[in-house]
Amino acid sequence: MAKKQFKAESKRLLDLMVNSIYTHKEIFLRELISNASDAEDKLAYKSLTDENVDIKRKDLKITIVPDKEMGTLTVSDNGVGMSKEDLENNLGTIARSGSGQFKAQLQEDDKAADKIDVIGQFGVGFYSAFMVADQVTVISKAWGSEEAWMWQSDGADGYTVTQCEKDAPGTDVIMHLKKDADGENYSQYLETYQLQELIKKYSDYIRYPIVMEVEDYRQKPKPEDAGEDYKPEWETVKEWKTINSMVPLWQRQKSKVKEEEYNAFYKEKFMDWQDPLAVIHTSAEGAVTYKALLYIPAQTPYDFYTREYQKGLQLYSSGVMIMDKCADLLPDCFRFIKGVVDSPDFSLNISREILQHDRQLKVIASALEKKIKSELLKMQKDDREKYEKFWKAFGTQVKYGIVAEYGAKKELLQDLLLFWSSKENANTTLAAYKDRMPEDQPFYYYACGESVDKIAKLPQVERILDKGYEILYCTEDVDDFVMKALGEWEGKKFKSVADEDALPQTEEEKKAAEEKAEAGKEVLEAVKEALGDQVKAVRISSILKSGACCLTAEGPVSLEMEKYMSKLEGGEHMKADRVLELNPDSAPYAALKRAKEAGDQDTLTKYAKLLYGQALLLAGLPVEDPSEFASLVSSLMV
Ligand code: ADP
């Protein structure tokens, strides 16, 4: 019998499948099961509208049969089936309904490599069978027809359609698997455990039972007349089992799902050994319809801050997984969220075409973003202990979110922030800080440093605390950037205690400061000369209350930013302009002055270096020449 040729573009798609080097060939099973499920759907629908179709929904099922002897894997359904014309039209061309994007790509160029991604994300339906099979036979009997037809193809040069026998309506897709070769393992698709895994992974929530005969090794029931010395016996039993769970957790009513169920699902699906910190089960109907089940892990995943970590939610379309990690569903600031979204708006066909640019997807993403935030705020209010755990695990990510995209997500995220409060000795929200603030306080104060203890001892901190003002202690690299990104909030600015104007001066104070600066002019100039380019300026401090010296920065780059940038690749060039500030009421300053007056330049240089070294250490920066500094300190003892 003459072979019929595939239509041109189908042939190219077919070539691509046959020669596919795609690593996730396993998705062929998902594709065939989806087709089978669609066929069941169509029949179920028919039964509603056509009284001649008297099937019961509960009788509809999908059967998987691996046959090791024949080397075949069969996917069967008892759905609508296909007539001879259907077989020719549907399997001889790329389905008109779907794969549009693929069609477009196929027309664009011929390089298979470019299309690999598309296979992974969307699948390409029936033809994917040729990724694993060298011959595919489809035996089908349409509902209401007496005839059955067999479509057969080895992929390369066309297909045949011949009449055949088949008892019940429906379709069998029989794949003769390719031989294992070149590291490709096709025989794994004959192993029931492997098939079980694939069904669980991709098709767990197909609404019809997917049944397969599996082997179970188990204890024989104990005979009633078993004596004292009865030893349990084991046996291998073959039985038909439904592999998929059919009803997705997220489709169930929230009030009917137990916490353990949510947790078990999370652990199994996202491979965490720990229960999640929180579950967000949400849905929407209307312009877009979706159900989402989102989780906040209890701990930072070990690879969270590495390139390996991929954000994204699993995307389902009515129970069929169409994408494992859909990144567009999650903003970066919430990249720690794990979960699934199921929306009938993405039918498999639609999604294949336009998923990436889809407006629906954006609407869902933005709704989820709001929902995640509101759930976190609720937790912050109602369960602070839990929120602190969340903050410990993912607070840094939220802060990065504030800084990223030029502060675009600032409004969304600022209520979520926590900082250590000098007053409460605990974490505080910005709102709570603001509530405690005395009316005359000009700024929201913050101080950066390595640890709360170290910050509390910073000279710059003292004068602000003395005023009775509260300070937010910032111990993370990113904090200074966060504060700069926040800039202003509800009428007041965020201010580093290291800024010279952190405490506005009265006219009198200003005058006194100017006088002091004038009086110290010569000493300051001499110190600047001694230190050279290491510092941009030396000045009389209006910050220090006690202590002899401190280091501040002038201009846009703060010392904290410099520290942070120095850890990043290529960030070393970002240096703060350093200013050495001296306390004119301190003993070391008096010593400087004496040396200057005595014209003892050596001693003055030595003291200047000692003070600068101290200032660096206090600021948490390394001294530039440790051995010189050490010998300077030692020289004081002799
Ligand atoms: P798609 O599923 O995107 O339409 P496929 O290439 O997978 O593309 O399938 C082409 C068409 O073949 C389907 O639209 C459907 O009409 C028909 N078809 C495939 N498998 C079956 C099946 N098991 N039962 C009935 N019809 C099927």
C-alpha cells in the first residue's frame, strides 16, 4: 500500500522529533496522556449533549501498558476515538489548533537546536512520540462508528492508514521504542517504576484515572490457623492501580484541606525535608481565573544565593503541567516562593503559542505579588514569631528587592522591612519606629556596622542616643543601599548617623563649631599633610562626643557602600572619599597640638597615622599598613 506523505511543515517537525537531542524526551508521555485526556473530555461532553452516548464519566480512563517482550509502550483511552478522516487530518498535519508558535518557528529557519526550548516548555503533542519511538501505531475507533482504523508511521517517509479490528471505541497509541544507544536510555520507558514516576511528575492531576499494572512486593496475609512459630511470607503481586491522584490539592476547598496535606504536598513536590513556614492558597475568578498554592519555605534554600537557584512557579492548565518553573509569575523580590498556579485560561494549545508574552500571565503575576505581600503583612501582625523566622530566612532578599530596579518595588516592600531598634533591642518595623518617635526628631536615624554591639559603640551613635532618639542598627551590606533607596517616607528622610548634618545645629552651635575649626586650622592642615591622599579632608568633628577620632565619608559613596562593593567582582574601584574627624576636646588632639606648636613634625606625623589607623578600625575597615601601625603603637610603650 502506498505511503502517504506528511504535509511539509509536519514533516519538518517530525524530523526534529526523530532526531531530537532534547534531554527531556520523557515529556512525550505527558503529551500523549494529555491527548488521551482531551479525548475523554470530548466524549464526556458528547454524553451531555447526545443521548445516544450513554457512557458514565466514572468509566473513562487512560491505560498504560509497557510490553518488554515487544519493546512497546501503549497509551490507551476510551474517549471519542478517531475516524479514518480524523486520523489523516489530525496526525498527518500538525494540529491546526495548537503548536502555532512552533509552526512559525519552523517557517523561520531549519536549525533544530533553536527549537529545543520550545519542546521543553510547551511540548508539541502527538509527534513527540517520535522522540522515543522508531515506529508509532495508532489504532482508533470513533464513537458511533463500526469501523476501526490503524495509522502507522516510522516517521521518516510518511504513514499508512488501513482498516483493522478494535472492540471498544477509543484510541491506542502504540510506540515501538528505539534501541538504547549512545547513552540514550529508551528501555527505561518500559519500567513500571519509571512510568509511575513520570505520570506522577507530569500528569498527576489529570482528571481521569491513569491505570497501569504494577508489581507490589508485600507480606502475605497471615493464615488463620497460623501457629506460634509463624513467619511472615512475602509475595509479588501484580495489580492494576490508578497512578495519578486526579484531584489537585489546589482545586480543593481551602477549609477541607488539612495542614498535613498541604505540608506533605510541599515536601514531596519541592523536595524539602522541612514543613513550609506558611501556605498561601488563593484563587480568582473573572477577568482571569486561576488557583494558586504558594509556599514560603522555612529556611533559605542552600543554593538560594547562587546562580543555580531558579525562581518560578509551576504552571498548570486544568491539571496538566505545562511549565516547571515559570519565572514570569514571580517578581524577584519574592523569588523564594515555591508553588503552583493552575489556570484554565492557558489551555495547552494557547500556552504553546503565546505563553511568554501573555497578558493573562502578567495579570496573574501581579495579583500574586499583592497577595504574597498581604499575607506577609498579616503574618507580621498576627504571628510575629513566625514573621521573624521568615525575615531571618528571606529578609535580605526583600531588601535586595527594594534596591533593585531603581527602587521600583519600594512601595510594595517597605512595610515588610525589619531593622534592629536601639530602643527596643529587638527588630522593629518602620511604622512602629515612626510611632515611637518624639515630635521634634528631624530624621529617621540609622547606623551601619558589622554587628549590633559594634554599632552601639560607634562614636557617631552616641550623640543621637543622647538626644533620646532611636536608631535603626543596620548590620547587612545591603542596608545602606536600602536606606538610600527609601530616601524619604511619610515626610521625613532616612539619615545616617555618620552624616555631619545628622543633628541640625542651632546658630550658636554653628558659630562655636566654626570657631573651633578656625582655632584648629593649623593642626588640621598638618595632619592632612601627614596623611596625604589617604584622606580627602581632616576636620574638627561635630559628631564626636567622646572618643578622639572617627572616619566619615563625603560625597555619594558611603563607607558601608565601599565595604559592600569591595566584596563584589569589579567593585573595588568604588571608594568612599574619606574624612578624618577629630575631637578637639580629647587628649590625643591636645597632644597633636603640642607637637605642632613645638614644631615636632615627626611626632605629629606619627600621631596622625595612629589616629587615622584607629579611625579605620573603628569604622570596621582594615588599616592600610598593619605592620607600620603595629610598630607605631609599640613605640608608645618605650
Ligand atoms: P494538539 O493536542 O495540540 O491538538 P496533537 O498533535 O497532539 O496536537 O494532536 C493532534 C490532534 O489529534 C488532536 O487535536 C486530536 O484531535 C487528535 N488526537 C490526538 N490524540 C488523540 C486521541 N488519543 N484520541 C482522539 N483524538 C486524538
